[in-house]
Amino acid sequence: MESQEETPIIYTMENKPIVTCAGDQSLFTSLYTSLAQQLPREPMEWRRTYGRAPKMIHLEANFVQFKEELLPKEGNKALLTFPFLHIYWTDCCDTETYKSSVKEDMMRWQNTLRSHSSADWVIIVVETNDTKKNKKTNILPRSSIVDKIRSDFCNKQNDRCVVLSDPLKDSSRSLDSWNALLLKLRTLLLMSFTKNLGRFEDDMRTLREKRTQPGWSFCEYFMVQEELAFVFEMLQQFEDALVQYDELDALFTQYVLNFGAGDTANWLGSFCAPVRNWSGLLLRRPIDMEKRDSIQRGEASLLDLRSYLFSRQCTLLIFLQRPWEVTQRALELLHNCVQELRLLEVSVIDGALDCWVFLSCLEVLHRIEGCCDQAQLAANCSHTVGLWAYATDKLKSLGELCGLVSKNGPTSEDLNRTVDLLAGLGDERPETINSLQSPYKKLKEALSSVEAFEKHYLELSHAAMEMYQAIGRLRSARLVGKSLAEFYMAKGDPERAETFLQEALKSYVSEGWSLPVTHTRRQIAECQKLLGRTEDYLQTSALLAGDGNLSTEERKHFCQEILSFAGKSENHSHKVTLSMNVFAQLTRLQFHPATASVHSGAVLQVELTLRCLMPVSVRIQQLAASIHFDIDHGGTHGRSKGTLRRTNRGTVEFKQGNSSAGPASSAAAGPTLEMDEIQDRSPSDNSLASVGVVCKNTHLVMRRRENGSPPETPNCVSPPTVAMKEGGQMLKVQDVKLEPGNNSITFTAPSGQPGTYTLRQLCATVGEVQFVLSHIYPSVRYEVYSQEPQLTVEPLSEPLLAGMPQLVKFTLLTGHYTVKKGDALQLSNTETMPILPSSSCTARISSPDAELVGESVLSIQSSEKVTSISLPPTPPYHALEFQLEVLCLIPSGSDRPANERLTNGEVRHRPRSYSHPDTPMTAIDQRMSIDCPWSIYSTLLALTFYIPFKTKHSLLSSGNRKYIQVCVQNVSDMSFTLADVKLTEKQHESLELQSFNTKTNQLLCSKHSVFCLWEARWKDDLPSCLQCVFSANFCPLNQESCAFKPFHYQFQLERVTTLYSVKAEIFPPAGEPHCRSGLVCGLEVSITRLIEPSDGEMAEDSKTDTDGLKTTKLMYEVADSSSNWAVCGKSSGMVVMPLKANATHKLQIEVMPLFAGHLPFPKIKVLKYLPHNAAAAIQPDPDSCVENDSLSLLDKTLDDQGDTASIRSRGSIHSVGSSDQQQRGVAMPRLEAFSQGQVFNNSHSQQVLVLPTADDHIMEVNAT
Amino acid sequence: MLPFTVYFSPDVFFPQNYPLYIRSVPSQNELKFHYTVHTSLDVVEEKVSAVGKSLADQRELYLGLLYPTEDYKVYGYVTNSKVKFVIVVDSSNTSLRDNEIRSMFRKLHNSFTDVMCNPFYNPGDPILSKAFNGIVSGMMVQTS
């Protein structure tokens, strides 16, 4: 740092506009001090030509004695020495003196001025009272001298003569005259400036316009315009001065550019001379006169001109207090100069420019440091850092040039070069000769020895880095760091170099700049190799070997590095583990079969697609994938669980998140969002409640956001050591050759134990090197399951019909069980469903993929209890299918044999028939019990058969004759032929059943019925109970040679005998031949007992009367359901019938026909009346509907009867107050219907003719 | 001598400065040139952050000369979504004035907008668009 005293004296400060003084020198000398002081005190407004803004300036002047030599000669353009104003001083007050000497002197002065065409003059007449007093009395008034002067010299310009009164006195008059004088002087000075500078500028422009002429010289013009700059500077118009230099700068630049474009100017030749001096900028002097002189002489080199120009600009900028512009311009200048020298093809020795730039940078920095304090400097690092970095750069290349960066030190050739370079620096400038830290000394020292160079270089580098870091230009800082690393590398210090390189690499990787990444990584590889960090080196080599930015040769080299290390077999104990991503990428994984779910022991193949990034094919001794095994308890049940997540069936695609070699931009793109759709369904009705999208890898995405850290790439620094876990299970492939590009490798996966197998890691072993993929993501797993053997029986066609041979299909899924030779299925026989033996029953064996593997004939052996089916040998997880014909016998009716025991001791389950809701057919569940060889337990299977028929029977009577009708309804979808219809009675041999059925074969279509009729004839007595069996043979209609199958239907008829005959007759009213509607007719009902009472009947419901005659009570009821008749009076009543054959009871009832026509007789019901005391004898059946019906009937009918005992007894129910249940069971009189056939109605469906009434115009009027 | 041209941009969503597109002619000095562009990001960021946030809307997209080096001139342009464009021109190429550079950037920006409008383009992926490439090539030929 320079001390303040050293700041150069500013030359131009001394330069003031020249004002000459003629006349009385002693007078002037006496006034000089106050004049020089007072003149700059007040600013003046300077109006400018060419529309330039007016400026306030403080004027100063350099007063010199007038000499003729001072006046510029014709053609002299020097402005600095130009006298702007000429003053003539006089204090003459006496006309004589004036006339004798002063006027003459003035005339001479005026003539001289005029001869030089200078019009800027003023005459100052000083008046003092002293002079007045001391001298003789004034002859002329004192003003007359001034008037005289004015009239003599200032013929039109009266203002050219100024009076100064009593200048040395302190009076108001004196002050006023001073002010007037100063104002006048200033005005005149400005006028002179405007006029003279304007003229000068015009001349200058003219000169500039001539620049296309052949003889024009830039240097000359330079001097002229600089003169103007000087004047502005002198007037402290630094801005204007700077403009002059900038114009010169631009003009010169344009010429150089034109030269580049082929437009050569002659004068430019001098600037194309080889550079011999590269001593750098010199900014400590206001004007570098040496250089200025050389420019003036036209001998300056380009660097000289540029240096000079910049030093002037720098000076002015510092006057303007714009130091940061200096640094910026400096950088531009330095770049520009280097470019211009190149453009002008100036020959420069190697390193000379570097020296010049280096010195210049430091010089500028020193200059700036000289005029700013530390705080300012620190705050404006951003302006200076460029220069620091540039200087660093240049010093480094100088060091390289001079052999100072090599490990061995400079060679003699290097030394020679150094000497040459130093020679060009010349001697140190006198300004800095005492400074210890001058740029000159620094450069000289730096080039003097390796150590000094290192010291200086490091100093500069660190300064630049620190500044970059301070202003947040981290990338720039890293770039400096990288170049420092290169230096360390050259010095043979890889350890320090690596730190910087890693730092830089991190930034390049994180921002995805592939070329810098590759370059930096290559340098790191070099470091690591030198440092002997084998593992890191190999890792980096692997990265580089797969780096597409490198040439194939380079990649092969790095690949070879790995392979040759791998080939060494020195230390078996330690294998180098590297990340696999850099070596090969797992792109795809495919399962065969695609379900990725196999039964235990089956073959599962895993096909990996590895994209090998190496440039050459690599032989891998072993490729292994470690497997994590989970015992999956649910998995044993089979395939229902689809746990493997995959886009394509059985194929997993791996996205390449961070590829090291490929386009790095994709690496920096980071993890892609993994989105999944979620649907929330309401549990009750499965309706969609909400839908959303979730990001599944938030942890990855968010982490990057938070700290902006680079993606965890294995390629940046040494990767975290990935350990290969020695899991129990491995997929292994030995000796694989990986070609560059995609390789397909097939593993056979272990599938011994059922459970879930997850692929965790992948490891490729090449000799001593292992490439490990520490984590396979997305996770890949496959399932091994184990299945129990399963036997199912299902009908071949739906529905299974009972009574006919039906085919059922047996399916055996073997599961883990191997069916051996001799294994057989043991079916327990049931007589309700025999298995029909068939000669050729073939079994089909099919593989899990439903491919037919084999067919073989089954041997079926039936014994009394068991049917044994020998199975063909079948491998596990195959399906065995065969068909058997079974017949389900139709249960014939109500017979229920006792439970039997099956062969295996189980209680036989009776097939139970029930009606099925889906079909009108009655269903029978038929159970089968099968003993399987793989289990000690029997397998129970159920088959549902359907009975195709529904059978109904009915008993028909005609007086005493009895007929039995059977209706067979076909409820199935098939049609049948019914043959050999038979009805037999089992118990009574005397009974003869005569058939009315003529056809032997009957067609029974689907959903149709067939009715059959028999008459029962008997010899002695008709038995009250008949056990009948209906049997028929049937076969499906469309089968030709089918065997008829029997069908049985058992039923029982009770109380067959006819007890009473009821006969009704209707008599027309008296005097009428026919009944007429609306007239009451008589209905006579006669009830006749047909047979003698049997024993049972006597005991059951008879009552011995007092006279010993046995009677029974009957109840009759006349009811007309179709409202044809109106019963007048009693419609029902009680009849006491004697229990004797042919006993008859007649009833007279009045009825009235309501309509005309053939009306059917009203219905007459006869019911058994059971008195209350007889109730104990009968079986109490409180739920009998007969009772309920009859009671309600009683309620209705007995109301209007009034005289029956039942009413009294009913009344007693309440009086006794005993429990209802008991009362009902014991005391209630009841009605019981006769069974079908016990009462024969003679007049059933008889009709009577009713005539209409003669006068039947009846209008029905309803009035409400 | 041909100019070097580079376009580079960070993803809008990730504030990282990875290149979307880099092209350079001639290619032999590509490495140095990548380093230059990468370093220029410092200045781009400095310039962008120097502009007050409130003024960000009216911000001039063209950043002008980022910094000169001995060999190149580096110009910058930042879109409102902070996508950065950088053009590097050889220092010796004097035919390119500020205005030409500015219009080149504008052209690039338009073309880049077209690329982004392509529904098949995934923002953040390297730009492989032929149309964009064509525009860039056209400019490189024109300025050489």
C-alpha cells in the first residue's frame, strides 16, 4: 500500500489558463495576490456551443508577464500555452505622462496583439487617492484619462477598459470596483474560451474529417484532441476531458476493427511493430510524458498507446471519483488489447502479453487501493475480483511457460525464456522503486524461483477465490479452485488438488454439466491413482469407462484399468466393492412365468436385462442376486394373492434415475413423481366416496427441495461403500460375458419353500472387483406357494336329474401331492346313488397351464360297500379329470328306513328332498364320502339332483264305487316316455284294481301332466285304509335305445268307504210348474246312512241314547258360494243320525233363486259334530284347522240357533274360568270334516230351471 | 470465426442450473466453453437477484453482456419463469451488436415457448426439438 505522500503531484493542477500582463509591472505585482485569490472565488456560468449543457465553472488564471513570444504563431495549435487574455495595467493619471509614454506603449501592445489577431484583451486603469494627493493637482478630471484611453483604443468596445479604484483600501468603493473588475475578467475569459476553444474544435474536426486522406496520422490527431482534453482538465471539466479520450479510444478501436476487416490505414503500421516492451500500465503519473512523447513521435507501440490512453482515462475517472469504473474499463482494456494484438497480427513473444496483463492488473488494483479505504474495497469486491482472477490466470500461464509449475523446476530453455520476458519489462519506474510490493517487483520475484512463484500464485489464487466466495460467485470460485488443483497436480501434490476437484465436481454434477463433469472426473482419477486410493480410483475409472463424453480409446483405457486390477490375484482377502450403477444398469426384469408366482418346486426363471456401460465386453465370473425370503403364511393357499406390483405382467422396468455417463441433464432431473390413484369407497354400498392422487415418493422429492443438495449420485465423490449382504439365498450365474449395451441374463430362481422371495441386491464379480447394486428399486418379488390336493365333483350338465344315469366330473388338483401308482379313491357306496360301472373311463392329466399331459384309462372296482378308483400316477400341481356315471334313485314316497352306518362308520346322511326356490323340481342333496390317499379324513362332497316328476293322487267316488286317480306332472325341461303304468295295493289281496289306462306308452312332455285312473273293486268289505304303490317306467323321449327306468310313488288312502249319501231336491212354490226367480222354493235334503257302523266308528264318535239306539250327530250347512240362492231362515243345523244302515233324515229349507236360468243347486255340506265329552277320546290336535274353521262356523251359525247346548257350554267356559287350553282340549264341541269319499253327494252339480218373474221390471234404486 | 452459441436453462420447478440445451460451433473447444457458460450463471444469478423483487414484473429479460473474457463475450437472458438463455460469442466477432443479440434471444425465447407448448415435451427434459434446433442452427449460420 502506498503512503499518502507518494500520491503523485497532479500536473494539471498547476496548469491554469494563461493571462498576460503588460504595462506597469510593479502595479500588477502589488495587486497580483488579491487578484489571484479573488478570481476563482465566484463561479461563472459557461454557455457552450453545439447544444452542450451550460456549466458553472470557477476560473483561475496564471498571470504572466506579456511577451511577444507568448503569442501563438500561425498554425500553432497548442492550447495549453495559449494566452486567453491580455491585460494592460496602468495607473497613469496624468495626461502628460499618458500622452508621452503610456499611450505609445499601449499602442505597441495593441499592435502586437493585433498582428497575432488576438482580440482578447483588457486595459485596467488603477486609480488611487494617494497618487492624486501626492502628485500635482489634476489638470484634467481623472476620468479623462480613462475616457482618453477608451477613445484611443476601445472604439466600439467600451467594456475593454476597466477602472479599479483604491484596490488596496478597504472601502466599499474599492470592493465594488474589485467586483466589477473580477466579473469583467471572468466574462472576458469565458468569452475567450468559448471563442478560442470553438475555433480549436472546429479545426480539430476538420482534421478528423481528413482521416481518410493518405497522409493523415492518428498520432497527430491524437495530440490535437488531447490538447483539448488538457484544456478541459485545466478548467476542471474532467467529464469533458474524459469524453475526448473516449473519442480517441473509440476512433482507434474502429481503425483496428477496420484493419481486421481488411481496411488498412498506413499510419496503423507503426502500431503493428513487434512488441518489445511490456512493462504494463503506469497509473501513478497524471501524464506519462515518455509515452506521450513516443506517441508524438509516432513511435509508440499499440500497447504504449493503449497504456497511455488508459492512464489518462484512469486519472480523470479518479478525479471524477469513479474508481470502480476504472476496474471495469481496465478489464475491458486488457481483453481488448489482447484481441487487438491478435487482430493486427503483431508479433509478441510468448508470455509477453501475460506479463503485460499481469502487471497491468496489479497496477490498476494498486491504484484503486491507493484511493479507496479498506471498507470500500471490501464492499466492491465484485468490481475488482475480475482483475484478481485475470492476474491469477496470467501468472499461472506465465509459470507454466517458464517451467515454474513443473516438479523438476525450469529447464535452461525455460530460463532463457524467463530472461527474455524480464528484459521486456525494462527497468522499474522511479515511482515504485521504493515500494516493496510493486507489481514489477512481484512479477520479477515470481519468475525468479519456483518457490517464489508458488507463493505469489497461491496468494493471488486464494485472494480471488475468497473474493468470489464473498460475493457469492461460487461457480467462479470453484473454477479458480480447479485451476489451482491443476497447479497442485503439476507440482505433484494430488492430495490438495483432489479437494478442489471434488468441490468443483460436486457442483457440476449437481447442476448436470456433463462435459465439465467428465473432465473434472478424469483429473480426479489421476489424483486418485497418484494417491494410491485404489477403491476410489477404480470407482472413478468405472464412471469414466462408461462415460459417453470420452473417446472410445479413453474409455477402454479406464476399463482396462479395472480389468487389470481385477486380474491381479494378490490379496484375496479384500475385494474391492464398487457401485454397480456406473458399470451396468439394471433396466428390466422379467419373470417366466409372468405371474411371478409358482408352486413350490416349480421352475421360475428371472431374466435380467443389464445395460453394460463398459466400452468393451467384460467377462464376469459370477453374477449374483441376493434374495430375502419371507415365510408367507397366507401364500400357502395359492395364487389368490397378487402382491407383485408391476406395470406389465411379469415385467419390471427400472427407470434410470441417475446415469453417470448419459446425458447428465437427465440425472439432474431428479426423481420423477410416482403417482398413484386412490379411491375411497364407502363400505356399505361400495359407492365411490372420494378419489385422489397420492405421490408415493414424497420423501425423495421433498428432500431435494429442502436443501437443494445434489442428487445422491454415485458418480460425484467416492460412493458410500456398498456391502454385499451374504444372504442365505442367492440367484447365481457363473461366467457371463457382458457385451456393451443390453445383455440378457437368465437366472433360475429357487422355489423350494413356499413364501415370498424379494430380490434385494445384485452383485457382479470380476476378479477382485465386485460391482454391487445395493438396492433394487422398485422392489421385485416372487411368490412360491404350496397347495393342498383338492378334489371336486361337479355335474357335467345342469341340472342333474334323479332317476336317470347322469355324468359327473371329478377334478383332482394334485397340489403338492404326487399321485403314485396304486393310489385310489375310495367311494363309499350308497344305495340311493349307485355308481354305474363303465368300461372305458379315461382320465385326463393336465399341467398347471391347462395343457394336456396324458390320458389313461381308469380302472374302477366296485365291491359291495366301496367303489375304488385307481388313479394314474400324476405329478404335483397337475389336474386330473375323469367322469363317472351315477344314478340317483328317486325316493318313492313316505317310507323312511332307519339310519344306516356307512362302511367307514359314519352315519349315513339320508338324502333329503326339498323344494328348491329356483326350480319347480324337488331337489335332493346327495352326499358322497370319498377316502383320498393323501388324507386320513374322508372328503365329503355333495351333489344336488332334481326329481323330474311331481305326483299327486286323488280318490273319486260314485255312490259306493271307488276310483283312484294318479297325476304325474313333468316339471323338468325334458320330455319323457312313460310306460307300464301300474297301481298295486299291498295289503288287501281281495281288492282288485281295474285299470282304465289303455295306452302302454304315454308321452309326457315338459311341463305337462299325465292322469291315470283305476277302479277299486272289492269282494267283502272295502278296507278303510288302502296302501297303494304307483309305478311306471320312464325314459327320456329322444333317446332311442334307452333303458326304461322305474318310477315309484307310494301313497295311502284312508276312510275310503262311503258313509252317507246326501240328496237334495228343489220344489217349485205351490201352484207353479217351475221355480221363478224371486219366489221362495223348497229345498229338501235327505241324508241317508249307507252302511252299518264299523267298530272303530262306534267307539269313536257315537253316543248311546237313552233308548239304547246309537246315534251320531251331524251338522249340515247350505251355502251358496255363487250368490244364486238366498237361504231363507236357517241355513245350517244339527241332525241326529241313528247309526244304522239306511237311516234317513230329511230337512226342509226354504231357498229363493235370485236369478233366472239353469241354476246349480246350492252346496250342502255335512260335517261330523263332536260333542265336548267325546273330545277326550280323540287325539288332541289343537292346531287342526278343521277345528278352527268349524268353530268359526259355529260362531256364525249358532247365533241365530239359540237352543243348542253348545252355547250353554260355551257360556260355562267363562263361568268356570279355567285355562283356555284345557277348556279347548276337553270341553269344546268340535266339527270334523269327513274325508274325501265318506260322503257322497247325489245332487252334486245338479241344476234346476228357474224362470224369470212375470213382472221383472225392477229398477234398482240406491238412495243414500 | 464462428460464434459460440449456447442456450441453457434451469427447470422451472427445480431451481437447479442444469442445461436443457447446449450447442456449440465449432466443437473442438467445447469444454472450455462449457466452463465459461457454467461460470456465467454466477453473474446471471447476481443480475437477476439485483433487480428488486417488486420490479420483477417489469424486469427487462435481456441481461446484456454478462462479462467479457479474453476470448468470449457472454450474453444473458432470463425469462420470467427463470429460464436462462446464454449466448457466447467469440470476442473477435464484432459484427454482432447488442441489438442483434437481443433479437436472437427473443427468437430463442419464442422457439423455446413453442417447445414448452408441445404436449409431448416433459418440462425439464433436454430439448431435442428439431424446430428449436433449426432455429439455433439458423442463427449460428447467420452470425458466422
